[in-house]
Amino acid sequence: QVQLVESGGGLVQPGGSLRLSCIASGTSFDIYSMGWYRQAPGKQRELVARINWSEGSTYYRDSVKGRFTISRDNARNTVFLQMNSLKPEDTAVYLCNAAIVQVGGYWGQGTQVTVSS
């Protein structure tokens, strides 16, 4: 079993920044990739950004390119999402996802991000 714990959400004004963190813990697991999804009320869950754990290659959805940066700390099994120039439309619950080698995917509980003046 792998547990994912997110932190760093909150309320921020438009144009502000937040940094999300997600720590993966468990026994004897290898991470293939980790990513951040978000889900706003009444909308489908969407992939925001993803990072390959060994190579460090990244993917971003178009609407966050140039504003969000995903990074990782392999030694601490932690993934980060630096979010700058936040917009009201970024408001959502942000969920961490981990793809574990030979096991499958795991989800965190989510952290609320609210962008409002």
C-alpha cells in the first residue's frame, strides 16, 4: 500500500502563488510517475501536470503552461506544484496521483485551492 498526503492549499488572491506538496509513503515501492489533477465543482477531474520519476520529463495542460511548475524530490518521494499567477479559474480541489511500478495508481485526499479577491 502507498499513502499520499497533500499539503499547501489555501485561499489566495488572483495573481498570487501557492506551493503544493505531496509525500508518498509505504513499504518497498517504486514510483513511475506522479502528477497533480484538479476537480472543480460540477466539472470533470483534469490532469494539471505530471512528472516522470526517473527521467524528470514533464507534462502540463495548456492552461497552466508558463504559470505552474512541477518538480520532485526523489529521496523524499515528494512531488511539488509551484503555482504562480493564479486565476479564479484555477479554483479546485487538487489531488495528487502516483503511478507505482507493477502495482497501479494511488490518489491522495486532495487539498482545496481557492483563488478569489
